[in-house]
Amino acid sequence: MLIQPRPGEATQQAAHDQVYRHLRTRIMHGELEPGTALTLRGIGKEYGVSMTPAREAVRRLAAEGALTLSSSGRVSTPELSNERIEELAALRALIETELASRALPRAHIALIDRLNAINGQIAEAVAKQDAVAYIRTNLEFHRTLYLRAQAPAMLALVETVWLQLGPTMRKLYGRLQRTEVPQQHKLIVAALRAGDEPGLRLSVRTDVTQGLRMLVA
């Protein structure tokens, strides 16, 4: 039997979902640096909700590895060890090369045009030295390609990895000192246009791992 939530419960659920989704996006796009402390009171005040929706959103994000909860109850964005960064980079290499490979047979001119347009947005973010815009558009480039793979479970997995890496990617941006669109993005588009699967897999693997390796060197 389906149990309908009481009006107050439905309102709290909607508030929880809103806080969760907005915080999740902020973390994934690198708006918060590693080790940034958060409080339930602060989250509640920022989003205009009570402690309960704030607490549920934090618990959900902690379960996904986007936030860490200490034994004392301190909430913060993760500060990843070198071993953890290497592990997540390896996951990106495995999953994203497979997604790209599956997307290749479904690639078309409209997709290639869309990826080129996103690269233009990345170039604008680089010119403005806008770290958050750079991370957001970079992830949009990859998500746009991987959606063509029609593999939702794999895409959900890789988005969880992106979420855990969000603050670290913000830290990485400061070291990259970008002056143009990543070269591997151009090679990815070229491989799609040519139907070159080995070249596509190599370009994706290099793109998603080479930057992270700078943090563990």
C-alpha cells in the first residue's frame, strides 16, 4: 500500500531535495575548496530551511563521498590523500574511456558541433580565469559525449567520482595555469570525427588523468 506523506513531510522532502541538489552541484563544480567547513545552521540559513532538511542533505552527500563527517560532527569538503586521488583517477580512466567508446557509434555532426561549442565556452572561462566556470564546462563536455553511450548506470558512477573530486579539481585548477582549451579535448573531437576508437580512448584517458597526476607528484 502506498503511504502518502503528510503535507509537512512533503514540504521537508522538497526542501531536502533542493538543498541536496544545489550543494551537490556546488561541490562538483569546485565552488568549495578542499577542507571547507560547513555547519547545519549555516546551510539552513543560506537556503532558508530548518535543520532537518539541512541534516538530511548533508547525510546524503556524505554517503556519496562529497562531504566528510568527523566523529565530533564536523562537516567539511574532503581533503583527498594522494592514494585516494590516484584511485579516483584510475576509476575515471576505466569508466570514461568505456563510455567514450560506447558513444562513438552514435556520434554525429550535431554532437561534434555541440562539443566544439562547449570548447568555446571553456576558452571563455580560461580567458576570465574563472575556475568554477572552467570545471563546469569541462564536465559538461564530458557529460555531453557520454550521454551518447546510453549507459546510465555507468554515467551515474562517473558522476559520483566527479562529485568526490570537485574540491580537488578546484585545487588543481590553480596549478594548471591554463591558457587555452585542453589539447586532449581537440583530439577527442578529431577522433570522433574520424571514427578513431583507439585514438578516442587514448585522448579521453590522457585528459582525465594527466592533470590529477600533478597533485600526487
